[in-house]
Amino acid sequence: MNQMSKKTVLSKIIGKKHHLFSSPFLSLPSRLLVFQMHYDVATCNFLLQSYANHKNLPEGKQLHSVMITSGFMHLPSSITSLINMYSKCNQMEQAVLVFHDPYHERNVFAYNAIIAGFVANRLPANGFQFYKRMRAVGVMPDKFTFPCVVRACCEFMEVRKIHGCLFKLGLELDMFVSSALVNTYLKFDLMENAKKVFEELPVRDVVLWNAMINGYAQIGHLNKAVVVFKKMGEEGISPCRFTITGILSIFSLMGDVNNGRAIHGIVTKMGYSSCVAVSNALIDMYGKCKHIEDALVIFEMINEKDLFSWNSIISAHEQCVDHDGTLRFFDKMLASRVLPDVITITAVLPACSYFAALMHGREIHGYMTVNGLGKNEDGDDVLLNNAVMDMYAKCGCLKNAHRVFDRTSNKDVASWNIMIMGYAMHGYGQEALDMFHHMREAQIKPDAITFVGVLSACSHAGFLRQGRSFLARMELEFGVVPTIEHYTCIIDMLGRAGHLGEAYELAERIPLQDNLVLWMALLGACRLHGNADLGKVVGEKIMRLEPKHCGSGSYVLMSSMYGVVGRYEEALQVRRMMKEQNVKKTPGCSWIELKDGLYVFSMGDRTHPELNALIHCLCGIGYLHDEVMNSA
């Protein structure tokens, strides 16, 4: 019988025995009797490994209690398997209790398991303390100890000491230990040390090359990572799937679609196209390089899409500012019965904010609450809670936004900014300023974005005195140098209040006056108050800026301004200029959120049956459709 057949038979036998042991129809003494009749240490360890891989903590605990009753706890292999199971179930306190069990000897295997557990659970300092204790009690580490210990090092000198120890033990040329050393040296930005370890090895397998590539990438030296990848090919080392996913992530960060396409060719040639992880990396690369069509082709080719596949395509649409596509694929993901995670929600919430898709946003928030996704090991997940706050604020549900804000324990400056901006954009100027004062009382230092919100609040609420005061105090009192965004808010504030002359003088005075947004704000104020003479001056100023920066918005605004004051000839002249310059107006876009999803309509769109049904319904209550009006 070959090895694979043995494993299959063993798993079937274990499955039957475990079914008997787990049966709810047996009392605990009966289960113990079944266990003692059929189970041995090898079976226990096999089951513990299975529970560890599937993070099945309840079954693992149950088996642990029976192993104690059956007298298996004195065996080193049982201790190691239990520590491994608790570690992979993120229960390091239980793993430590097993390690300190007084009825067994703490050998190198137990120490290796507990150190590896701490490193895997992102508690490297604890793992390193166990390594020190291991050396203090005279337990000699082996080649399986050092890869984890090296990764657990929190200081450069610790790495150097361990590196010296490796020479004494003759392990300096071990492939896995060297790979860990390379990664750790690169983590401390010690590139020369990492390079020396790498080049001194007589044999460098693909794992070590991957360590160099990923190590350079992790510290931001992307070009050096690419050089190592090319050198790897020159030395005839074939890339594995991990190499491919690593280099694709680098090209994603660099926005290098040409080299990304070259890797896509290698993927096809080497037959890695069927690997879901590689396909996901390709989707991510094309998405970050703004080539959404290529990302969609890869996505559709995946037969069994996993959570990462859906996250990749949803994030790709969001990165390409296709908010409609983001929500469409999110709905498809849910229809495929794939449950979202934190990454999904972080990508989808900005799309909900953009469309003010409140139903989607509320459902996502509810899902987060039920599944505890607003928390992490440090307490509140501030980034995720900020995204929820931003969604509620942009949807106009400021009470809900404030409720999330109040429940977030460790607020950052972005949390305060979201609330200030939310109140400002909906015209609650006093509430926005009150929030700013509470922010100062909480000793949170405001930044440039804070003052955009504060000045915007003054603009929308007509608080001219406060707005002027904030602009004057920004740099002197808070150390924030005013930017074009701040000046634009002030000009908008003055323009809304009808102080057009003062707004124009400020626009002429500021050091960043050649900015289209600033002058567009003033042009909008001229249209609002029907001041065509000043509007003409401002319009000419806009036209003198670089033509490529002068979009359809400025032409339409000028034409509208002339129309408001009855100067129709000048309005037509602007329209003619627009035609001569081949400037096309972007079609208008609207959307409606229904129970079965979000529907986006552009001007002249007749492809949606829902839109036609809505028009028919409106016509039934007296609405005259544009086409009817035009024919009349």
C-alpha cells in the first residue's frame, strides 16, 4: 500500500472513531470507554493537527480533556501537538498552560512549538523570552528553532548574537535559517548584511530568492526587489507561485502595467493560470494600474472564486473610481453566498458614501456589528469605524455618524475631521464649530483637513467673522499653513455672502492664485449674485490659464451666468467657443437605491426597464416626459 493510500485509510478510520467519540447519544464515561478502546497517541496527534488547521477550538479542548484522563499528557508529542493546536486557534494563554504542565519534560520540540506560536500570533517579544529561558535551562536549540527566533528579534544586536550562535552550531548555511536571517536584516533596513548572507550561500533555492525579493519590497526598495527578480531569472531559477504573487504585488505598488503584463505572460507559459492566488494577484495588479477590463477578464476565468478573488475585483473597481461597479460586484458576491470580511467592507463603504447608498451602508454596518468586525486586538478598528462614520455623514444621517463616533474609544484626528466635515457639508455650521472646540479640549491637534472642514462650515453657515478669524489664526496658533483649499473655502464664503469685491481682492492677493478651482468658486458666486461684469473678468482669467485645465464646467458656468442676467448673445458666444475648442460636456448622472440594488442612470439612458417603468408611473400622475414636451 503506498503512502497516499495509507493516509486515506487512516483518515477514514479516525473519522469513524471520532464520530463515535463525539456522538451526543453517549454519556461522557461511555465516550471515554470508546476513546480508550480505539484511540492511540498517533490518532490524537493527527486529530489535533486537523483541529489546528481548521481552528476548531471546541473539539480541540474536548480532546485535550480526554487525553488528560487517558494519561497521554506525559508524552512529548502530545504536548507539542496541543501547543500547536492552541496557538493556531489564537489561544496563547492556553498554549502556555500546556507548556508549563508539570507532568512532562520541556524539550526542544515544546520550546519550538511555543516560540513558533507566539511569532505566528504577532507576539514576537514573548517568543524571544521563551528562547532566552530555553538557553538558560540548557535546552539546545536546533535548526527548527532559529527561523522563528530570528523573526522574533526586536533589536539589531539580538540578530547579530543569534547569527554568531549559528556559526558555532554549524547552521549558518541552512536554507530556512538563512531565509529568516535575510528577512530580518532587511526588516531592520540592513541591506548589506542581508546581501552578505544571501551571497555567501553556496546553494540558493527559490525560497531564499523569494526572501530577498519580498524583504526589499517590505522596506519599500521596490526597484532593488525587481533587480533581484531579474537576477534570479538570469541564474536559471524558475519562479514559483509565491515568487509570481510577490513580484506582481511589487508591480502593483509601482503602477507598472507593462512589466505586470510580462509576468502575466510567464504565468500563462508556466501553467499557473489555474492557481487562484496568482489570478487574484493579477486582478490586483491590473486594478491598481487602472486597467479594469483586463482585471475583469482574469476574474471571469476563475472557476472557483474565493473571498480574495471577490475582494480583488471589488477593490479594483473602487481604485478605478467605478463606484457603481464596486456595489454591483459586492451584490454579486453576496448572491454567490461569499461572506465579506474587513477588506471587502473597507472597499465598499466609500462607494456607499459616494452614492449616499444608505440601505447598503446600514446593512454593512449591521453585518459588522453582528460579526464583531469593528474591533481588533488593539480595541476599536479606527479605520473601519471612520469609514462607517464617513458613510453615515455623507448620507446625511449625522445622528448615526455621531453614535459611531461616541462608541469609538480610540479616536484619531480623522475621526474628528469626518464629523466636522459631515456637519459642515449639511449646513450645521455651529455643530461643526462645536465639534472643533471639543476636539481641542480632547487635546487632538487639528491638521489641514480639519481647517477645510471648519472653513467650509463657516462658508455654508455664513459665519464671516469666524471664518476670517480661523484663516488668520491657522498658521500662527496651530502651525497649519493655508493651502489653496483653505483659500477657496474663504472665497466661497465671501462669495455666498455677496462680498464679491473682497473675494476678488483676496484671490488676486494669495500666492496660489493661478488655480482653476479658486477662480471657479468666485465665478460660481458671480453667477449666484448675477454680477456678469465681474464674472466676465473672472472668466477671462480662467481662459488665460492653461487651456487643458479649462474643462466644460467653466464654460457652462459662464454661459449660465450670462443667461441669468439676460445677456443671451454673450451666452451663445461662450457656447460657440466651447464648440470651437471641442470641449464636450460630461453627461449628467443620477442614481436611485432600491431594495434589490443601486441603479445608475446617465442622461438619455433608456436601457434600464426600471427607469422606463418609473417614467410610466410618473406620466400616470400627470408628469410630462421631455420627449412629449419636445414633440409638442
